[in-house]
Amino acid sequence: MSPKISIIVPCYNQASYLDECLQSIMDQTFTDWECIIVNDGSTDHTEETVERWTEKDSRFQYISKENGGISSARNAGLERASGKYIQFLDSDDLLNKKKIEKSLSGSKEYPLIISQFTIYTNNIHHPGYNHIEKDYATFEGIVFGWNLKFTIPIHCALISRQLLEGFTFEKGLNINEDWLMWMHITRNNPEVLILDEPLAHYRKEEDKKSLSSDPYKVFRERVKVLPIIKRIYGDTLHDRLAYHMIEFHTNQLVQLKHEFNKATGGKVVSSYLALKKYYYSLFQKKN
């Protein structure tokens, strides 16, 4: 019989984290799973690491491919997956050992189960940067709130294979490819179960600059998604989202100017560089 859960782990030059990631899968109290590890052209010792795990347990499967990016790697995993549910897990992140069991322990099966998460740094867990609410996991919530009000790390979700039918990750995107996935799986507003426990652990190294600390990049990368949304969902949603983004960032700048003037004793903002520096300082404080 096909395993009920397919766990897809894309890897690219993160062998140093891979053992810990795969151990968190091996430790799952729910045992009816397959793990598809996709080596996306790594040049480190990823292959040797994976070989140890495939020899240890036949539930671990291995795909080796030329480098094509995380979207390409996840797509390769989806093609191989045979489970009723899909669990994505990046090779530097972790799952709580009861993540899958608790997702499926109720008397009713939900098509989409989402847990809370922690930020995992130097073996210390911190609260996630936002608490996931049920109304976030609606189509409107995802389209208009993503990266402005909240984000949901991809490994928080256990996703029915049915919801992913017809979906492939966009290979041309380096980030926000998961935003499009969330749009796809919530487009018909499926019933969602929110587990109010942090069962997914998102690694964030202190020496790495996060996207959220660069507000300009956040905006630029969101704009790249607009033509794709227009192609998939049409002009109306594209135009609504574009206007929403303009309004949101305009309000941000108005508020920023007010805060800057207050912080500098009411002086008029005359220097773009000063404003930009202040903008960055605010983000650094929040992150």
C-alpha cells in the first residue's frame, strides 16, 4: 500500500544540517511515511550523507538532479510522491516528533492542517515571528496578507495531495514560490485545522541576513509575482493586489516620515539617504 505521508526534502549544499533534519523525520511517532530527498546539484557531501540514511531505512528515497533551484527540487519530489498527504521540509529545518501524529489524530481528516512554529537558532527555540490564525489560511487572507501581515513557513502545513492537484512551483522565483502554493491550495477555501502548538521549527542563523530585514527586497520580490497572478487568476485579482500593495507601502512611507520627523525633533525629511537609514533601523529593531 502507498504510504499515507510523503515528506519532500529539497537539498542544496546544506549537508551540515541534513542529519538533524532527517533525524527529526526518523523520530516521528507516526510511522507510515516516505521521505523523498532531492539533491539539487549539491557540491558538498550531501550525497554521502543521504546514502547513510537510505541504507538505514528504506522509507528514505533519493533523487539526484542538476541544480535548478528549490522550486525545481520540490517539483521533482512531488512527481515521485505517492502519499495521501504532502509534508514539505527544507533540509535545514526540523519537525517536532509528534507533528504528523498530532495532525492526523482527530476523528476527522482535514485537507489542510497547519501548526504553529518556532524560530530555531543555535539550538534555542524562539516564538515564531507571527502567530498563525485560522483566517490567514483563506484565499483572500493569503493573497492580501502574505508578507505584509504574516507568513506561514511551508513546513507548518500537512497538505492533502488533492489540494496540490495541478500545481507546480514556479521555477523562475527564488522566493515567494510558496506564496503561490498557498494561493493554490486555499483557492476554494478548504476546511482547515489549526494546531495551536509549535510543531515546526524554522532555522534562522544569526549570521544570515533575512529577507524581512530588507524591506526594499520584500517589495521587489512581491512585484515579481504579479504577472504570474495575472496569468493564473486574471486581471481583477491582479489589479486588486497591485492597488493593495501600493496603498500598503504608501501608508508605510507616510508613517515612516511621521516617525522620522518625531525622532529628529520635527525636522522636515530632506535627505532620502537619512530616511532610508532610518527605515532600515526600524526593521533591524523588529527582527
